[in-house]
Amino acid sequence: MDSVLLLSIAIVTISWLTWMIRKSRKEATSPLPPGPRGLPLIGNFPFIEPELHRYFSKLSGIYGPIFKLRMGKKIFVVLGSPSMAKEVLKDHDTTFANHYEMRAALVATYGGSDIVWSPYGSKWRKLRRVCIQELLNAGSLDASSGFRRQQVHQMLSDVYAKTGTPVDVGEKITQVIFNSMTNTLWGSTLKGGSDTGAAYEFRQVVAQIGTMIGLPNISDLFPVLARFDIMGVEHKMKGAISWFDRIFDTILDQRLKRDKDEEENENSIYKDQMDFLDILLKIKEQADPRTPLSMTEIKALLVDLVLGGVDTSSTTLEWGMAEMLHKPETIRKAQEELDAVVGKDNVIEDHHLSKLHYLDAVAKETLRLHPPNPFLIPHTPSETCVVGGYTIPKGSSVFVNLYAIQRDPSLWENPLEFKPERFLTPDNKWDYRGNDYNYFPFGSGRRICPGISLAERSLIYVLGSLLHSFDWSLPEGTKLNLSDKYLGVIKIANPIMAIPTPRLSNLELYALH
Ligand code: HEM
Ligand SMILES: *[C@@H]1O[C@H](CO)[C@@H](O)[C@H](O)[C@H]1NC(C)=O
Ligand SMILES: *[C@@H]1O[C@H](CO)[C@@H](O)[C@H](O)[C@H]1NC(C)=O
């Protein structure tokens, strides 16, 4: 008996050992991805070019669809083919479900109390559930649509006042998107007349935070040095956040005061509208054990929505307008559709949006050529993993080069041409759900953008309103310059100036009601 037992233990042990050896050999045989040689210790850090999208294209021309850069001790891996994107976002999705932490981002979001930087786990799941089921679902978006409508009408009336003179289109767009977002978050506090001074300052702070998050910084690359905070990023970020905190506390104070007043005032105009803060405070009050929300988590969530939603949507819209002005027949087609669906004696309402198929194709084509998150948000593997035959070490920062994939001439016909018609297929082949690794501007898998519905609505609503209410022309003797630059998102380098001419039959429609 004993010998049989011993024998079987021996067999199990031996087969386990051979399996282990094979496994480690297999790992050992998969090399690290190729990449440019760097300096000892600091690696490629000094050679990074700030126009990351062009720098990455140059390198993938040399090293192929997967390459690495060394940043001090860290390894950055850039993936530029659909099959590798699929390996990371689908086949190994749990391993890659974490976002690579950047120190600056952690400070901005209260030490990672938010969604974007929470590691994949129960807390992230909780916040994500709140975000998707409570805030960014159709019901809540409907309940808060009045807050966005008000801002779009404000914009149309502002633009109308500029009839015949050049308007900075990007500035108008950023303003309307920013105000729509903050109005959606806590609009009922500001009682319509939003405090423009605070809104302006807030935008400055958000822009500052955005650029700080967009670029790799030395504290991230050399954690030992982080304590000295060499570039002062963390310090600046703390400043920005304490400013946000002050605004937030003011808003909260006003909210609590309002709620008290409202109990006394039965016919408050905010009875049937709910902004996100209302919803979050309600969840907090109900204290559902599945979703206990702390005040810090609420703040971090709101910062996330502003950071995740404003720059992305407004950059996309700016590109959309630029590409359409560059190819005026697209404006004509969009206007024909708008006149048929909405009519010239009316303004766009929520219920029109799903019928505007051409504009939907314009939005999709814009997001193909100009995805605002060109490399998604860098992911990081929780264990060493083999992708495309190469080893990606645990803790690397993985950039999925969406920008390159969506412009790849082997996947797209005339990829650099702006052509919305490619998305008008009879079978509606393309959507934003991230099931097709040739086209996934919102990401794919567990970390896919939770804001797709809001983004989709805002893109079509704002673009549609600008084109439905006005004709646009370039000032005499000027030409559009479609050069881009990388600033965390890829932006148009030069402001678009264009002249609006009202085109609705009833000028009353341009007035604020
Ligand atoms: C044109 C508009 C937008 C685009 C193209 C876009 C795209 C993306 C992408 C590519 C990611 C990263 C996915 C990944 O890491 O794999 C992301 C994440 C995220 N987005 Fe968006 N987004 C847009 C608008 C919005 C809006 C309007 C909101 C919210 C109001 C939002 C909130 C977020 C959040 C919270 C995350 C992090 C999700 C997580 O970590 O689990 N985004 N988005
Ligand atoms: C790091 O942060 C500083 C300060 O905000 C910024 O000037 C710099 O460009 C950032 N990134 C790099 C790669 O130096
Ligand atoms: C377009 O803008 C870029 C970036 O600002 C500039 O370098 C380039 O010279 C401009 N091109 C023309 C034709 O003006």
C-alpha cells in the first residue's frame, strides 16, 4: 500500500515539475517586444517626442505592431493591431482590467476613490454600477436632459448674436459641453443663471488637470523620486483639487439649503428634473448595503465625469465641425436630413436624435479619424502575460493604439479621407460597443467607456443644432488648417473660425425662452 501511495505521489510530483519547467520555458522563450535602445537607467525617457501619436507611428514603422519603450524601471508597450487589441481587451481581459496608475491622477481623484483609477475589484464594480445603472442610463439621461437643452439654447442664442461675424467654433463647443456637463451634475443648484465666473475658473482647473494626466511624468517613472515630487505636478494637482473641493462644498451647502426651502415650496420648478448630485445624494441617504457611498466617492465620481466627458466630447465635436467645413457637401447632406426630420420651423428635441442617421454616421466617422483617447487609458497587466508572442511583464503600461488601427490602410479604404458614408451600411455594421477590433473609439470589454449614451446624445444634439440653426462659411481668404497636436487628447492645433448665418424660418426660435 505504502509503495503505491509513494509511487503516485512521485508521479504527481514529477508531472507537476515537468509542467512547471515547460511553463517557465515557454515564458522564457517569449522575448520582450522589440524597441529602440535607450540610455542606461533612464531608458528611452529623454527621447520621447511630445506628439505621442506621431512618435508611436514612427516606431511601429520600424518595429512593427508591438514594441516597447523603457522608462526608467517601467516598461511601456504599444499595441497597434486589431488582433493584439483583442488579446488584451477580450482574451486576457481580467488580467488587463486595471488602469495604469499615474501619480498625478491619483491625487486628482482623491487617492483613486473613483472609477478610472480604482483597481479592478469590488469597489470599482460598485462605482461602475452606480455610474451605469443610476447616472448614465436612459432614464437618468432623460430626467436631466432639460439641463443640457437649456445650455444648447443658450449657445444658439449666443451664436445668433454673432451673425455675420467670425466665431471661434471650438470655444463655443467647449463652453456648451462644459456647461451641459456641470448642469447635468448639479444644475438645479445654479438655478439657470450659471455662475460664469466659477464656470470659467473650473474650466481652467480641469484643463490643467487634463494636461497633467496626459503626459508621463517623472514621479511615475521613478517611484523613488516621487517623494521629492520633482516636477511639482503633485503639488499643482493638489492645488487644483482643493479648488474643486471648495466649489463642491459651496454647491453642497446650497443644495442642502434648497432642499429645506423646497419642503416648504410645493411648486418648485425642479420637482420633475433630477441632476446627478440629486441621484447620488439619494443613494447615499438610502444607504443600500450593496452601494454605501462616501462623500469622497461622490466627489471623485463627479471629477471623473467631468474629466472623462468634457474634453472627449468637445474635441470630437470640434473635429466634426472642422471636417465638415472642409467638405461642405457633408454639411448640405446633414441639413437636408435635419430639414426633413426636424423642419425649419422647429428646434431639435430629444426624440429627433435617433432619426438623424446621417449625423450619426458623421459622429462615427469623426470618432474613427479623431478618437479623443488615441491609446485608450493605459491598461496594466496584473501578472506577466504573453501577447502576440511577446512577454508583457506584470506592471507594464500598455497603450492600445486605437489611433493607428482606425487609420490603418490595410483595414480601411482611403483611411485619411473623411467619409461618413462608410458608416451608412444597410446592416448597421458599426457601433460603439467594442465588439469589432477595427473600430472601438470607446474602448472594449470591462473598462469600456460608461458614458457612451451621454456622449452619443451630446454629439448629435450639439452638432445637429449648430448645423440646423445656421449655415457656416469661412471668413474671406482663409483656409482651414487641419493639423493636430497631442495634449492628452488629440486636438486641432489652430482654432476654427467660421461665420454663422441663421437659416430657420422663425427668428423667434433663436431667442431664449
Ligand atoms: C466622445 C466621447 C467619449 C469618448 C470617445 C470616450 C472614450 C473613452 C475611452 C476610450 C475610455 C477608456 C477605455 C479603456 O480604458 O479601455 C473611456 C473611459 C471612461 N469614460 Fe469615456 N469617452 C467619451 C465620453 C465620456 C462621457 C460623456 C463620460 C461620462 C459622463 C465618460 C466617462 C468615462 C469614464 C468614467 C471612464 C472610465 C471607465 C473605467 O475605468 O471603468 N466618457 N472613455
Ligand atoms: C510633467 O509635468 C510637468 C509639470 O506639469 C510638465 O511640464 C511636463 O511636461 C510633464 N511631463 C513630462 C514628460 O515632462
Ligand atoms: C498649420 O498649422 C500647423 C501647426 O500650427 C503649422 O505648423 C502649419 O504651418 C500650418 N499650415 C499652414 C498651411 O498654414
